[in-house]
Amino acid sequence: MIPKNHPRYKSLVTREHLAENARSGIVSWEGLISHGRGEAFDYLIGEKTSESARRAARTAAALLRTARHPVISVNGNTAVLAAQKIALLQKVSGALVEVNLFHRTSERVQQIETLLRNAGVDVFSGNAERLLPLSHDRAFCRREGMYAADVVLVPLEDGDRCGVLVAMGKKVIAIDLNPLSRTAKTATLTIVDDVTRALPLIAEACASITGEECRDLIATLDNPAFLREARDEMAARLCHALD
């Protein structure tokens, strides 16, 4: 039992939730390490959404709303942390939702798809093929899903697949707390924020953004600038903490 007055209550509840789902097989054990790494970077932004991340989220909405065939790629961590938020984003963006895993088994895929459906997500499922030029199981996707997408939202770190998707001509939106990662640097657009905070912001923007604003945001998209702002914010907070 975690006492509600514990200063790290929310963080500890989230960790326990992930660990419980790791024991059930939905989250991979390696996914717990990934979460911990992200949490460390979250400390550096004060565990809150920065102004640059808010602008990036609105730009992400512009990309999704103007996409011909948008897809939200979901792994175990994202499903466990934000299934209902994914359902809301799908509703306002019209994007397909497809499960894609590095540590892939048919059982894990089914478990994650069930979790998402129970949260109200319309999961794009069916036969997956090794369609992406990768040497691991993230290569598996659906021909009419991620493979055919023009815009792909990748909620958590995934550097090599991100690079492959960009090389295929797709626009990739990453949500990654680490502005130094391959994913963050390779993506078309990176939102340096926690996935549970970023997804609702994207959904809110999708519901309100105008066509003119979409055009303006896409025309001025500068991912290196977003990453630079995130690094500067982290450095400033770290310097302040050391004073």
C-alpha cells in the first residue's frame, strides 16, 4: 500500500501499475527500464509540460489532421499508461491504432489489443507481415496500417524504426522525454513530454485547430529548434538546482 501523502505518490503508483502489467506479460521487463530512463528526464523538466512541448503538441495535431492516412503506433508501456487517452485521440483525429512491439509474441499482441479495446480504442488488427526493413520484430506491421501511413505517431522511444519510417517518406511524430535520443533527433516532430500529458494536449488541439493554423504550423515546423528549447530548459533547471 502506497500512502497518498507520499511525496512521490503518483510516480510510485505508476511504477507499481507498470510492474503489475509486466508480471501479467503486457509490459516487457525491459519496458520498466525504459520508463525509468524517461522519468529521469522528466525530473529535468520539472515533471510538467513546457511551453515548447505545448507548441509541439499543437503542431502534431496539425500533422494528424492534415494526414491522408494517420496511424498511432502503440507498445505495451503506452497502452498501460494511456489507453483511454489513446481512445480520445483516435476519436478526434481519425487515426488508426496499431500495436507494434520489439519484444513481440502473439500473446502479448492480443493482451495489449484487448486492453486497448476495453478502453474504447478501435484497434486495427489482423495479419501482420514483416514489411519494414528492420532486423527485429518491429518490422511486423499491417499492410493497410503503418505500412500505408503517411503520418505515424510513435508515443515512446524507438530510434531505428523511426529512422526507417522517415526514410520511407513518412512523417513521424515522436513523444520522447529524452531530447538526445535517436528517436528525438530522427523524427519529423518530437514532443519532449510525458506521454500521459502529451496525448491529451494533441487531442485537445485536434478538436480545435483550424485549417489555416495547420498550414502555418506545418510550414514553420523546426524539430531541431524544439529539441534545442527542451535541452535549454533542462540545462537551466539543472543549473538552478545546483546553485
